[in-house]
Amino acid sequence: MSAEGEIFSGDATMVFAPASQGELGIAPRHAPLLSLLKAGEVRVADADGEQQFFFRRGGALEVQPNKVTVLADTALRAKDIDEAAALAASSARRKP
């Protein structure tokens, strides 16, 4: 979920996220957990075996035995990212 709203909801077999202390892999019935997240990619392996990719800037992760919640100010589905615009923005930031 981002400040703009929910971007994924559904069953998953695994969730991978870059926590502040390293990469987490979360399976169903995982022990409860709270963690801060680093900027990066969250991968969700859904019930159909497909992987979905989301990029966010920081945030927090809450794990309950049957639910994973990711909260972030900004989050995008990988398929919605305009690669050319992202590269242009990255180049603009590097220039003095």
C-alpha cells in the first residue's frame, strides 16, 4: 500500500523484501515481524506461480501469520515504470 492507495492484494506463496538488516523471504504462517524497509524491489510470488515486482522508496513491513503489509510513501508496479523517464531522471540527478 502506498500513499496513493493499494497496489496489490491477493494470495501469495512468498514475499521478498529488502529490510533494513538484509533481504527477507516471507512464507505463509511466518512468525509476526515488524521491520523498516530500504528502498528497492518487493517481489511477490502469487498463487498462480507468477512473480510480481514492485518498487518503493523505504517504508515499513508488517508480517502476521496469514498477512503481509507493506506501507510506503511511494510505490510502483514494475510494469508501470517508464524506463526512459526513469533513466532521464537518474541522469539529471547526477549532473552538478
